[in-house]
Amino acid sequence: MSWLADMMPGAQATRAAAPTAAREEDAAPRAPNTPPDSPMGNFPITDPYPKVKDASGGKCPQSKLIDPSLRTYTEYRRKEEAERQARKQRNKERLEKMARGETVGPPEKEDLEEEIGLWGLVKFLVFAVACIMLAGHFITGDYLWDYKGKYRHLKTYWPTTQTLFSENQLAQFDGTREHYGVYIAIDHDVYDVTSNRRTYGPGGSYAIMAGKDAARAFATGCFKEHQTHDIRGLDEDELRSLNHWKKFFENHKDYPKVGRVTHRSIDPTSPIPEDCDPEVKKRKEEARMKSNQERARAANKRETKKSEL
């Protein structure tokens, strides 16, 4: 709309007078080191709001209304710093008195020692555990987050006295005696399975395992044929199965360990128990033959090298 302003009366005269006024201002004398005029010259430069240093004592924040909470915190930090310096000075004077041989009292503790002491750490841990347990109760309905392992039972942390059984003593805990519990053993470790008498007691599906160490049966699955602790000749899969069952009883919440059983030594020249599964027996024979062949080839290589030398 600038062309409309040019058409208004007096617009041309105003434009003609503007350069003349500018020239008159330029011609007016100006004092040395005087800044040029600014259109914001009449704007107030005074700040009615007070400036305070931040909590760290650094630069002042920009001019604005200070939050009362910030002002309170700043005053608190200032008082804390003054108290810390005074305490530091008192400890220094105490050391000087000690150097002169004067009697002094105990040293004053630092802030961190007062706030993060041993008792403070214990209180924090108790509070954290309480919060975790309450969260578990509201989320899962159980204070221990529905954990069913053995570590929720006190007997895990205060175990009973371990007993060393003989094979005859262990056989008495097969569930047939009224006042005896039901024990089973696996690779010398004896566990009390009385709480599950329906499974390990007379008539149960694993009753044949009670009162003895049938570690080989746990490894091979031949529960009737391998009622022995002899674990010679087991392959890798069978050893993994044995370890699985050992960990099962070790970590079970209802089967506490009550001791160990001693066995008679096994004659190394005695035959290894045969497998109940023909396929497993055939696989082991093939693996045994392959192993013997590899050992024979290795022995031949060593003999060849010796003859070459």
C-alpha cells in the first residue's frame, strides 16, 4: 500500500524534508565517545527484580521473578556452606591443639559421614527390600514374587546335621517302615523325599528308587535294570541327564539334603552294566570301537615319528 501513501497530500513534502532533517542531525556537533542515538533510548534500563546467585554460587540467572523455592534452597545451601567452612576451621584448630599437646575432644564428622553412614545404608536396604516385597504382593499376590525355590525356606540357611549313611542304613528309608522317612540317593548325595511319599513311597511311580543310590538309572532311564551307583561307561547324553537330576534334587524346595552314602569300591575289571535299550547299546559299541580306532591311529603316528628320528 506504499503507492497509496505516496498519493496522499503532503507525502511528497514530508519525503523532501526528511533528508534535510537527517543532514541537520549529521551536521550537529557530537561529544567524543558518545554512542549513536538508538530508537530504544527512551526504554527503561533499570531492573526492578533482584538478582540472586544460583545454588552453586555461579553466574546470576537472567532477570526474572525468582521462584520462592529457589530462593529458599539458595539460602539453605549458603548456610550449609558456611557451616561446612566453620566445621573445617574447628577441625583445623583441633589439629593445632593436638600438635601442642593439648587435650581435645572427638573430631566432627563430615556431611557425607553423617548422611551416608552404616546405619543409613542399612535403613536404605531395608526400605528397598520392603518396597520390592510390597510390589511383588500387589503384582503377583506373593511377597516373594511367586518364587517357589528352596531359598524361601529357613532350613536352607540353617541346614540340619548331615548324616553319613551306609548302604544298609539307607535301605531302611525305603518307605516301608512306619516311623522312618523316605530317602533316595543320587551319586552319593542323600535327599529326604518324605513330603512326596505318594510318588517315592510304596506303590508310587518311583518307589523303586527309594532307599538306594540308583544314579545309573537316573542317567540311562533303565530304572529296573540299573539299580546301581556304577556310572562307568556313560556317554555325554547320559551324563547330562544325570547332572539334570542332581540339580533337580539339589534345588528342590521340598527335598532337603540329609547326608551322603558310602559305597563299596567297584572292581575296575568287572563288566559295565549293559543298557536296556538295544539301540543305545549298539550306539555305545560303535562309539567305543571308533574311540579305540582313533587311539590306535594316534599310537601308530607316535611310533612312526619315533622310527623316523
